[in-house]
Amino acid sequence: MDPYDIIYHPYVTEKTMNMMEKDNALELVVRRRANKQQIKKAVEKMFEVKVKDVNTRITKKGKHAIVTFMPEFKAEDIGMRIGIF
């Protein structure tokens, strides 16, 4: 499956910006039927990084995935590449 079919866009709030600095994680809005393994593979393929952990939650606005990266990759650098800053 194409990673762009699974990951829609980043979810940016003040809380998620703090999460980037403290926890080395990004929050993304993802396809509702995608599971954690599919999300992990899509993020690794899309951004060429290694993912440590994926947590998901379903809200009224869709499914959100909090993706934590391995220490050698910085969430802030990935955020710069996708235009969060």
C-alpha cells in the first residue's frame, strides 16, 4: 500500500510542538482503517527514518497516530522537512 494512502497530514498544536521537543514524536492524522504496523511502515518509508513506537487514538476528527522516533532521528528535523515550522 502507498504510504500517502495511510498518512494524510501532520496534526499541529502547541501540545504537539512541545511533544516534538520533549518526546521526539510527531502526531499525524492517518487513515482510520490503518493499524499500527501499517502506520509504522508508512512513516519509515515516507521519511526514511526508524520508528520506535506508534500510539493511536480515534477522535471526532479522525484517527491520530503519535509516532515516536529512534534517538538518532529528530522529530524537529522531520517537522522542518514537511513544513511544520
